[in-house]
Amino acid sequence: MIALVATRSYFWAMRAVGVKVLKNKLSEYLRLAAGGERVLITDRDRVVAELRAPDVAGVPLSDGLLADAMRQGWVSAPLMTRAEPPARLPVAPTATLLAELAADRGDR
């Protein structure tokens, strides 16, 4: 039964490159990454980074959770953006909030 399984057809080898070689041939590896290939970057035979093309255009890479949620399709990018944030409106006066808090604590 195992002879019917196609070996090595599900996994393809990921390219790995050392830091020194990467510095010398950076543009070549950037072209590979832009073409969809993932490149593992090693330092003393230990993987330290992965070079790949961004999955979603326009997503800030610093916000990893949001970028991952966009890749998964859980959220989408906004259709329109504002130059300034919306105005902050108070929920209630502080005295009202403190009175409600005291009333809630008094019920316990």
C-alpha cells in the first residue's frame, strides 16, 4: 500500500542561504522571494529568519496579528481611510460614572 503513495510530491525543498552569501547576492534572493519562493536565512547553520514576499498588499508588516488575520480572510482592508482620527466624545461626565460605580458596589 505504501508503494502507491507519491513520495516527495507534497513537500518541496525550501532554499536556505547563509548570511554571508545573502549579503553578496541580495538582489538575486530578493527576486526569488518576489517570485513567491521562501528563502531561509541561516547563521552558523541555524535558521534565523525567513525571506518571502508579503502576502497582503498594503498591510503594515509591524502589525503581525492584523496581517495574519487579513491573510486568513477574517478581516479585510478598509475601503477608505481618513487623514485624521475621529473626534473623541465623552461617554458620560466623570461624576455620573463614579456615582454609577458606587451604586453597583453598594448592591454587593
